[in-house]
Amino acid sequence: QEGFHRFLCDAEIRAGPGKRLVPFLWAGKHGGLFLTSESWAPTYRQAVWDFIPHRLILNSGHDTKFMYGSQVLYTIGWEPNSKSVGELLKTLGHWTMKYWTPTRR
């Protein structure tokens, strides 16, 4: 736990605004913690919300959880396997393509 905490704190120092890694989904002891850049966390959180049945999300009501300053969805009864992660990644990919705007250099 301490190593993970140090990793996130060090990454925050090195990253620019909106680029630090933050958690957005806790999928149980076996599923683990899903991370993304701070700027993408709301988009991915919404995609997870749309993908996982709400009865399996612990904090679907008023019980909001935060880690490292980022809201985290906690699942109960849903732990990802290769099939469900593949489906989730397709959903995340759909959201990424829907909301991603290329920047010009």
C-alpha cells in the first residue's frame, strides 16, 4: 500500500495539470483499482456507470467515495473477468471516441 501511495504521489509531482493518475473504479479485491489521467476520469466513470448495473455499484446513492481527490465507483458483486473487461473496454472506447477531440500541433 505504501509503494502504491508513493507511486501516485510521485506521479502527481511529475505530471502536468489534468495528467496525474487518479482512480475511478474499485472492482473488488480481485478486480482491483482502475486508474486513468485526471482529465479522463469523469468520462470513464460515466462509461462504467452506463455499463455496470446500478444495483452492483455500492455508491449509487448518496455514499460518494473519493481517493486521491477523485470520485471512485465501488462495485459489489461485479468483479471483472476477461470477457467483462473486454466489454467494459469497448464501452470505454466508445466513450473515448465520443468525447475525445484531437488537438492540433
